Amino acid sequence: SADEIAAMFGLPILGVVPAMPRRQSVQTRGRKVFLQPASHEAEAFRIVRTALFFGTPKDGPNTMLITSPASGDGKSTLVSNLGIAFARAGQKTLILDADFRKPIQHVIFGSDNRQRCLHSVLEGTVKLDEAIQPTQIEGLSLLTCGHSVSNPAEVLNGRPFAALLASPRAGDRERRFTR
């Protein structure tokens, strides 16, 4: 249970998101806060957003890493819905899809995942500002992953990726979600 997990790790629970039926498309699950804002799931994502918003220092880092040990745990759904929830609350937000094995944010938001992408930015063939794409949600932008690479860990542990995370885009302060 959530209480057992909190006790085991000594960490607070920010919220509990109910499971969504697998028969729903990845686009529907991934944009629940936008498509069905009155749903229980959308409210659960907004609760997590509020806990994160008030639980982090205002002048602290605005980058959050969402990860889990296994495929299918809901990382992409959490990232996209949290991104939407932050943007709908007036927070400028960027979702950075860094899953080189199974990128999915471009599918959720119906964006191009080929040329203007994280992989091209890290290679130096595209500038960051050119690769960031707007979404249909005001205040929410997306940096898609691009094509798969042979060893993602090497790319994500490299200097270009660290530099990208360390420097804010054109001086903007925005919430950034990395998956």
C-alpha cells in the first residue's frame, strides 16, 4: 500500500494515481488531464502537481526526473499528464523525452520524432531552440527523443546531455520533465 511504501522508505506520498484501462489508447491515457479534466485520474495528477509545486523550493532546480525499474510502469503517462497539469496551472513546462529505448511522448502529443529531436541536439546537428516543439496545450513544449541509439546509457551519461540539463533554454525558467 501507499502507507507501507512511505514507511519503508521514509518518504512522503505525493499522491496516488488510479490505474487506467489498457484498452484506452496511449494518447488518451497520456493526455487525461487535457481530454478529461473532470476525471478522477486528472484530479489525481493535479494533486501530485500541487504537492510537487509546494514541496520544492521556488528558487531551486526546476528539472524533475521520472523513472522506474520496469517498462509499463506508467512513466510516460505520469510525465505527460504532470506536464499538462503544470502548464494548465500557468507554469511554463518542457517535457524532454530521453527514453532512447521506447520513446513515446511524440505519439502522445502527435509530434515529429525524426529530425528536430534530442538526439539531433546532442549530435550538434540541430540547435536546442529549433528542436523544441510546441504542443496544443498552451505553455507546454516537447523535446522528442528521436531514433534509438545502440547504448542509451552512454548518451545519457555523456557531457552533451549533462550540459543540456544544466543550462536553461535562452534564460527561461520553466518546469522540465525528463523521462
